[in-house]
Amino acid sequence: MRTIQINEAETNFPALLTAVEAGEEIALTRQGRVVARMLPGPRRSPPPRQRWEEAKIALEASMGVATGLLSPLD
């Protein structure tokens, strides 16, 4: 985790957001003490229908099984 002083964070905020979006954690300090942390937000998972389509394609490819009769549980 990178540590940065608050006054420096104020001037470089856009660059810090880019780093956090890439997965980096940043501690913000004032007078040598950590007062806040910037953490990446939760990753969004694809909607259930899209995940089902991905699973169906993987099943058909790996086992040679036709999944036309299967449907997702909604």
C-alpha cells in the first residue's frame, strides 16, 4: 500500500483515482498518521443471463453436450 500526504493527494487526485481503479490501495496521511485510505470499489459481476450464456458455452465445448433443453433459474 502506497502512503501519501493529504496535501500531495489534493494536487494529484486524478492520478490517484486512476491508480485505485487499477487495484492499488493508498493511505492518506496527515503529520505522519494515516487518516484515510483509498480502496478500489467492488468489481461488478456480469448479469445472471450473461453468466449463464458463458457457462452454457463452456459446457457445450468441454463435454460436447447440447444445452438447448436447459434453462437458467431466474
